[in-house]
Amino acid sequence: MTVTEPLLEVDQLNVGYGEGIVISGLSFAIEAGGSLAVLGRNGAGKSTLMLALAGHLTPRSGRIRFRGNEIADLAPHRRCRLGIGWVPQGREIFAPLTVEENLQIAATNGPWTIERIFEMFPSLKARRTNFGDQLSGGEQQMLAIGRALVTNPRLLLLDEPLEGLAPVVAQDVARCITAITETESMAVILIEQHAGFALRLARQAIILERGIAVRNGESSAIAADRGALEQYVGIRKPGRAA
Ligand SMILES: Nc1ncnc2c1ncn2[C@@H]1O[C@H](COP(=O)(O)OP(=O)(O)OP(=O)(O)O)[C@@H](O)[C@H]1O
């Protein structure tokens, strides 16, 4: 029997800032094409985990293996080249560049082309010559997602993609993220305050509480664990999609 290695394997990860530890002893794995929701209250350590996976924070200890490579000490651009696409919480669009230029500087050969991003987000196409700081919050989020997709990643990291969006725009972005995860073979890790959306989207889920995984398993089991959602995520019942 052939045992296939997971796409991403995180083992006993410890991450912090200065002297303080934020993520403690975190371990999980994702298969190619898998999906993971990371839930938890504000300050639980969700973004810190994403920063460590994307390469913007070096772990204090522990292993991060991606496609067979140990990447814990690898710079962000080298992780990107290996196939990790990152949609940061603040979107971090390049303001002096146009929509098209933001995509062009990230684009690599592969199924995700700039034209395909424009098909998925027609409003971006209409604004292809607008500068990054001339876009609405929703358009910036679409551009941040598009910019990560045109790197043709094997793993897409999405840090609160619906945050701060008007409900109708959030629905649009949520629909596109759902379509991407359903039709593509790329794996996704999603941080989202909209726990209902995250749990429906992802097959696996982790709940973080002060940097420790207090739940780690199938999303369906975690969605049914109302006690844990109330205690650690602060919701009485999973809401519908944003
Ligand atoms: N640059 C930093 N320097 C020092 N401490 C930080 C820094 N960024 C975050 N922290 C601390 O790390 C802890 C986890 O923060 P993090 O942003 O990872 O949480 P989160 O779960 O993503 O929360 P939120 O939903 O509010 O973004 C918090 O106590 C926060 O104050």
C-alpha cells in the first residue's frame, strides 16, 4: 500500500512575538485538495498561525512541511514559489499599481490566468485600469484573492476574507470562495468570523483558544458541538453564510 504524504503537515508548532508565545504545540495536516477552517475568538492566534504558514513569522519551534519540504525557515516568496498563496487580513493591495498590474506582478503559468480572474470577478475587469486605492473594500478583497490565485497555488490561505464587507458583497465573495474550493484541486485554509460559512466550506476545522487547539476534527462534528462553539467561538449557533 502506498502511503501518500499530506500536502501540509504542521507538527508541534510554537509561534510568538518577542518573549510571548501565541501558538502552542499546534499539530495538524491537510491533504492535497483538502480544506481547513480555523475558528476562535479575537486574539486566539488565528492570524499568527497564518503569518507563520505564509512565512512572515518564523516559528519558535516545531515543523512545517509542505510538499515534502521543511519550510519553517523559508522566506515568504520562496513559499509562494512552492505553492502557498496568501490572502492577508488587510488585503495589502499595491495602491500605486492598477488592478491589472497588481495581478501581473504575481502571475505565473498555470490554470489561473488574469482573464480567468476577470471572468470570476467582472467588477474587477471593469476596473482593470483603476489604481489599488481607487477600489471599494469588496473590490480590494476580490483583487487580493485574484492576486493569490494567479500564483497558481497548491494551498490558499484566506485570512478573514469577508471581514468588513457589506452583506451583499460578502455573499458574492463567499460564493466565489465556495466555487473555488468545490471545483479546484487546491487546498484551502480559511480563518473566518462567520463560523457557519467556514464550517460549511471546509471539511476539517480547528478551534483555537489562546493559541491551543481545543477542537480539531471534521467540520460536521465541530458544527454539531454547540457547547464548544459557544464557549470558544462565542456563537450560540452557527449562522448562515454571510
Ligand atoms: N505584532 C504583534 N506583536 C505582539 N503581539 C501580537 C502581535 N500581533 C498579534 N499579537 C498578539 O497575539 C495574540 C493573537 O493575535 P492574532 O491576531 O493572531 O489573533 P486572531 O485570532 O487572529 O484575532 P483577530 O480575530 O482579532 O485577528 C493576541 O494576544 C495579540 O495581541
